[in-house]
Amino acid sequence: MRKTTKIKVEDRFISIIKRDEKDYICLTDMLQAKDGSFFISDWLRNRNTLEFLSDWEKINNPGFNYGEFAIIRNQSGLKKLNDSTYITKKEKHKNN
């Protein structure tokens, strides 16, 4: 069972998900507190990062949208992915 809570750190809220008695901190929340859109888009341009995320999602997310993620992975490194909005906003809801 997953349980999500939030903690406040330096006036920012960070999500913590508890799953199987383990806590997972939301890296996206942490990065957004420090101009994270730039760091997230830069990180997501890396093909190795996308492969890791794909493997993690396959293991941990029963509702993972393989088709949408394949589109993202196939476009990794292309100029289109340089826009953080493309991944963090448009595609985020499709892969949850």
C-alpha cells in the first residue's frame, strides 16, 4: 500500500511516498525548489536516464504507459525534448 505525505523544507513542500515500509522522496519536488525545470529537462535528455526510468517504472508502476514512454525514449536527445514542458507537464500525466 502506498501512502503519500508532504514535509515542508525551507518553505517548500516535498512529497514522500511510503511503500512496503520504505520512504521515497520526490526528486522532482526537490529540484523544483531550486530552479528544477532546467535540471529536470537536462537530466531527461540523457538516454541512460530514460532507460533507468523505464526499468524502474516497469517494476514499480503497474499502470505504466509503455506506448507513451516509447515515444519519449525514441525522441531522447532531440531538440523537442529540450523543452522541459514537453516532459514535465504534457507527458507526466500520461505515465502516471
